Amino acid sequence: MTGDASSPAARTERGDARAGTGTSGGLPGVVVAGMTALISGLSVFVNSYGVHSIAPPSVYTTAKNLVATFLLATVALMAWGIRRRSRDSVAARFVATTRDPGSPRQAPGSWRTLGPARWAGLVYVGIIGGGIAFVLFFEGLADTTATSAAFWRDTLVVWVAMLALVFLRERVKWWNVAAVAVLVIGQVAIAGGVGHLAADRGELLVLAATLLWAVEVVVAKLLLRDVSPAALALVRMGIGALTLIMYLAATGTLHVLTAFGATQVGWALLTGLLLAAYVGTWMTALARARAVDVTSVLVGSALITALLQAAAGTTSLAPRALGLLLVTVGAGVVIGANLRHSGTPGRDTVGG
């Protein structure tokens, strides 16, 4: 999916500065990524309670993915209606492509013009990113500790940085290298070192899911030149949910999904809402900023989760203080460097 000067990778590189700066209108991509980190941190905290209400974990993730798909479809339909009245609104940008970096509110083109490579990318995002990777992650989480799983999941920024350098031709600046290094050291500190890592079945499954998601980030970044954030979010969650349903059917657990009580439905609705917000803002951030920057900022979600856990009295901040400080600094460096490059970000006409 890379090649000549007109390829998506080349256009991505040329548009990187403008895509992440906010000069095209709306909030800069790293600011949207900061919103994603807030949602992710809250989601991790909420899911730590919700996952115990529905078993097995694959049924739990299928339920919330279905809710997220419905919510994203509803929001996309509403956004299309708003776009006809206000082409400069947040809703308009959510359902528009960024094929031309100078015209971010360009209407999406026909799906028939995407070509085999784009369709292959959509299949990957839907089946692998939205389906199989989730199964691997939650199966791995069931066989290892939450701390080990979180550590391997948060190595996502390292894999994305390497893949983006090669396939997206993103120029990794000195502050990117410094920020990633600080983020990794911070994650090691939060995890209490790496001596407890066992590379057992559970950890390997989590690592496999993380690698699949890293590839998905690169594929999504390329697709977002021709596909709107709303459309790609729907593909990820919709096809992913269908993949998960087929997995449940194959493992004989589909009946659990149809036997939810009021408590299970409530958790599915709450976590599905958070997942929809996460995916929607994540795709929007990727459409506006470099993959390495967006992924770096997302690591800051660990701070949000830690603060919520401390407020709930489940953990103490003291043992993880140094790690959380480093993560905050690393994410802050990326946001600050991007905003200094872009100047004062513009204000959206709706909710900006």
C-alpha cells in the first residue's frame, strides 16, 4: 500500500504536518487523541468491574462491541443530516474523508472506487482488528495477570512507531524517540519492572493481539485518506462484532449472549457507549495526526485509570508515582511539540 508519489503513504507523509495541526479546521489530532486517552482510561477502569458480570470474556466483548456498533451507526446517520446544514461542524468532519489535506471536509467518494488494496485493508480492520485481536487479547487476559497484560498492550506505541516509519514514511523526530523512550520506561516502572514477565500462553496471546492492532493502526491511517472516520469506525466494530458472533457460535457460547439479565445488559450498554466514543475519537485523531503521535498520547490513559483506581480505594498511587509521572511527561512532550508546530489551534463551530 506504499509506492509512488501519488500513493496513500506518500500523500500521508505530505499531509502529516497539516493533518495534525488543526489548520484544516477543528481540533488538532493530538488533542483529539488526548480525549481518546481520557475515554480509554475511564473505559479500562469501568471494564475492570464489568468484565466480572459476564462470562466468558469473549461474550462480554461481543456484547459491548454490538452496542458500540449500534451507537456509532446512529451517530453517523445523525452526522450526515447535520453535514447537509453545516459543512464546517464536528459532525461534518466525522463523516468526511481527508483525501485532499487542503479540503478536509470533502465528501466521501464511492466505495466502488476504493480498489482491491483498500478493500483488503477494510477486511483487515474489521475481521482482524475488530474481531480476532479482541479474542486473542481477552483469552490471554484470562490466562495472565492484569499487570502483565497491560504492559504488553502498552508496547503498542513501539510497534506502531517502527511500522509507521517504514510503511507510512512518518519522519520520527528526536522528540518522538525521546517521548517513546520515556513512555516505555514509565510503563516498566508502573508494571514494577519486567522480572515478573513470564512469556507464558496468556502473555503471548496479549502480545499477538497488540501486534495485530499495531498493523491495524497503520492500515487505518492509510485508509483514512479515502474513508471517513465514521465509516472506518463502523467497519471495525460492525464486521468485528459479526466475527465475534461467529466465534461464539463455533465455541458453543452464543446462547449466553441471548440470556442476559438486567445487570448484564446495563454493563453492556455502559461499556459499549465508552467503546463507541473511544473508536470514534481514535479514528478522528488518526485522520488528523501522525500514527506515532496519536499512539504516544494514548499511553497517557494509564494515568487516568490510576487516578480512578486510587479514588475508588482499590490501589495506591505511591508505588506507581514515578512511572505515572514519566508517562505524563512523555505524552505531554508529544502534545506540546505538535501544538508548538501548529500554533494556536482553531475552534470548531460545534463544541470545539
